[in-house]
Amino acid sequence: MTVFKKLKKQSDYFNFNAPTAVEFFRDAADIGVAAAFGKRRMWNQMRMSPADLADVSAYTYTYLMNGSTPAANWTGLFNPGERVRLRFLSSGTQTFFDVRIPGLEMTVVHVDGQDIEPVTVDEFRCGPGETYDVIVSPKDETYTIFAQSLGRTGYARGTLATRRGLSAPVPAVDEPEWLTMADMMGSMAAGGAMAGMDHSKMNMGANKVHVRHASTEYGPSVDMRVDTPRTNLDDPGIGLRNNGRRVLTYADIHTPGQNPDPREPARDIELHLTGNMERYTWSLDGLEFGKSTPVHFPYGERLRVILHNDTMMTHPMHLHGMWSDVESADGEFLARRHTVSVQPAQRVSFLVTADALGRWAWHCHLLYHMDAGMFREVVVA
């Protein structure tokens, strides 16, 4: 609660990666003085920071692996020549971790408690509440398990080794990247077209859906709205784009077989992920928990949920009690999940079968976002 009070007073209190004069002069040398000024003027006019990747950093938290600090070097033992299954559970309440094992490729076989078609990568992003199982085949005596925070302020670290007392080199934390205009404005910025677009329609699933903002989004709890969201699930996210490593994306994750419930959805429910960074308020459709009413799912119903992120932060959304069957932008079934991370200015849809009677929580898995109001009750009856 001490941390939360500081965020309420100054939302970037723990962010030491704000733009600096050195970066301005570097930009001026690369793109010219006028463009460098224009870049900063744009962000200042919006009263937003392009370095706003995470609310809380390593200046406050110590990142742990199985309860051990990086210096304590948690060690998992293996026998030479054997295959090893590693289960990563992201239990950091406010942190996305980017996980890799330098020198060792990982085959992802299990996500959120479900088998997936194996996919081999060098790195994956693990958000709060998500779980990933990987198979590795170590050849050397020792490897570093490296999990750096999305904000690039610190890391959790452990070791795979044939005996205790060994360690491998620990890589440097990557340089933090600025959010892009696509993270701010969605497909309008990503496509490079700033005018002449039909902002009212986009393709989501088999239907054209109208992007409309609820009247409750126009108020002090909301500081931005995205009219042309991205639907690309093959984007690994800020900090992982074009880094020279094979990075897992949501488009790579496929549950074997057909859609577990082949029924067409009876209706769509659309929720906008909203917030105001200066006030440090987080909400759904501009309404914090306590100001909102429950969402009702009739028992046995098959429905489509559309999550539309109107903020510049990634939100891992967790629906208790029911599975979320993530679909592509074309409406094809991809994977069964229990936590769905929605990137900035992104729109994601999934199908739900309301097969669990009762009252359920539906919330952002970032602790302070949930506490600040990004929470709804779902009633299945």
C-alpha cells in the first residue's frame, strides 16, 4: 500500500528511464534537430511518456527465482544428456518477464495448463498469471536462466547445472525501448496513414464490428482512446521486436485439435481497457470496480469477448472459472488460455463457454491495476 500511495501521487515515481538530454542529442544527430524537437513535443502535448513500460521497477522490487535473489543463484540440477522440462509460472504481481536461456533453445509445449503444438524459440514473454512449460536438451555443464523485466530495470536469474556451485555468464539487461506510435494509436500509426481512414470499422473474427467507446470513457478516469486498434497477434511486444532472437508470439501458440466448443457465439461482449496515468486510475469502459455493475453470462452460453486496449500498457486479463479460447483476427481458433495479455492499442477476441455457475472475478493481473479498479464481477446463472 505504501507503493500504491506513491503511484497515486506520481505515477512515474519508480520510472528512472525517462527521456534524457543525452537521448535528445542522439536523436538530433540521427534525425535532425527539428524532428527531435517534434518527437518530444508530441509526447509532451499528450502528457505521456514513451518510456512508460512498467509502473514499478527494480528500484523498488528485487526480482526472484523460486524465492532466490540473482546473487543467491537458484540452481536446478540435470544429468548430462537428458531432456529437462522447465515450468515457468509468472508469480510477480506487477512484472512481465522476458525469459531466455543463452546458448540453449527452448521448445514450448504447454501454456496455461494446456498442451500446445510444440514451437521452438529463444525467448518468450511471461505475464503475471501466465504459465509456460518448455523442453530443453542441455549439452554443456551450466546455463543461465535469465528473466529480465519488461521495463529493463532488473532481472531474476538462476542456473541449470550438472552440479551445485557452478554458474554461467549472466547477460546484460537489454536497453529499454521507447513505445512507438503504433503502441499509442494502433493500426492507424502502424500503417503509416494518419488521415483518410474509416475509423469506424475493423475486421474481428467473421464480423465487421463497430469500434464505439462507451460514454463512461469520456471522463477523468480515461486519458486516451484508440479508434483504430491493432489485431496482429504475431507482435512479440515492445522490447522484443527485431532483437535477433526467435521470440514466441500469441500467433505461435496453438492448442492441438479443433475448437473445444464448436458452437457459434450467441453474442459479443466488448470491454475497453482504460486508464489515466497521471491519476493512476485503471478501469474497464472507464468505470472502476465499485462504480460498475456485474457482467452476466447465462449458464451454458457460448459468447465472444472482445478486449480493446485503450492504454499504452500491456494488461494480462484473467477470467476466473472459465477458459478463454483465443481466436485470430480472422476468427480461427488458436489456443485455450486462462490469462490473455492485451498489448497497447491492441484488440483481442476469445470465445467463452459459461459452464461454471456462480460469481467470478475478471481482472487485470497487474496487482496495482486491479486494486486501482481494473476489475469486474461476472455472474453465471
